Amino acid sequence: MEILSFLAWPFLACLLLILIHAYFGVHILARGIIFVDLALAQFIGIGIALSFLLGEEHGTLLALAFALIGAFILSLSKRVARLVNIEAFIGVLYIFSVSAAILILDKTPHGLEEFKTILNGNIIWVTPREVFSTFLLYAAVGALHFFLRKQFLALTFEGRGTIFAEFLFFATFALVLVKSVRMAGILQVFSFLVIPALIGRLYSTKPFMILLIGWIVGVLITIAGIALSYKVDAPTAPVIVAGLALTFFVLLIIKAVLQKEKQI
């Protein structure tokens, strides 16, 4: 019973992460900018790295500043795409962000450990207060996206909308990432964004069904991942990420076999 009580908060935190990131993942995959989450999360990581150097009290402010700068850069992605391949641009942004974070953390007393924290997070030790504040932020972002769903759907699936709507989409996404990265790390955040939505797309083309399938699979794998990581004393985030990835590969193989049988 004590174990279940201890694991309840990490599970609730992961549940919140899945709900919001799978939603954004549907949009990101439809836009064809798969690594935008990784690049934006790592760009926010520069702010987190600076907080390790300058003092933890500046952490939230620095992360927010880099989040909004990154959101502004990505809101111009359609214009950038006219000049250069957008995935290549996002890749360069990611590499720059990693390099900058490493250079900053090299000046801190525990640079390697702090870099691992940015990548892997520490969700197994999440507190009730962190879960509650995360819920409030995600609920506010979710409510805004529900209210403006027509505008955001038009941006993603029809390619039309204002630059302000585009910035608002990426700004809210960046705000979510600030909270997510500090709590769960870049690897887990990226996996929750991409893999559940990818699994949903294996079986449906409708946005809501993609989201529903992604949510179901994500929750089931998260439950198993948290339990396994606790039992074998392994880092929680890598176990969940590996579990999601392996599930995607297995389901992809199953779908490929079934399609081949239909063609015979």
C-alpha cells in the first residue's frame, strides 16, 4: 500500500504529460515538423542550464524567456520553409541548443549530472505540489486550445491562419514544455509528444481517434514502465521511453504483416 501511495504522484504526473503532449503531437505530426518538440525543449534547456550557473532562483524566469524566444522563432517556420528545409532548420536549432547548454554547464560544479537531469528529469520524485501546479497550467492551456480549436485546426490541417495565432500555438506549447522538461526531462517529453500520436496514426486518420488511441496506449505503457522501473531500480524516464518505442515497433510490424496478408 505504501508503494502504491509513493508511485501515485509520478503516475498522475505522467498522465498529465500524456494528455497534453499527445494532443500537441497530433498537430506536430500533421504539420510535418517532427523534431520541433525536441528542439524547443532543448532550447528551453539553455535557460535551465543558465539557472544552474546563475542560481536556481532564476530558473523559471530564464526557462520562460527562452521558451518565448523559441516560440517566436518557430512561429516563423512557414516563412523559413520558403528558404530552407524546415526539418534541417529545426535540426540546426537543436544542435545549437545542445552545444550552448553543454558550454554553459561546463562552467558549473556538477555539469554532467545537471545535463543528465535536463535530459532524463526526475519524475519518480515529483511532489504533490508539482503535480497540482502542472494540472493548473495544462488545464489552462487545454481550455484555451479548446476555445480556439477552429483556428488551431485550420493552422495545422488547412495551412491558413494569422501569424498571431501561430505564435499563440507555439507560445502555449512552449509554456507546457517549460513545466514538462523541468519535471520529466527532454527524452520523456519528446516520447510523449511523438510516439502516442504515431501509434494512433497507425490505426486512424481522424484527429480525435488518433488522440484517443495515443492516450490509451500511453497510459498503459506508463503504468507498466513506472512499476518496472521501481521494481528493478532503473531510471523511470528511459524505461517508459523504451517501452513506448518498443510498443510502436511491435504494432508497426503487426500492421505491416496484416496489410501484406490482405494483399495476398
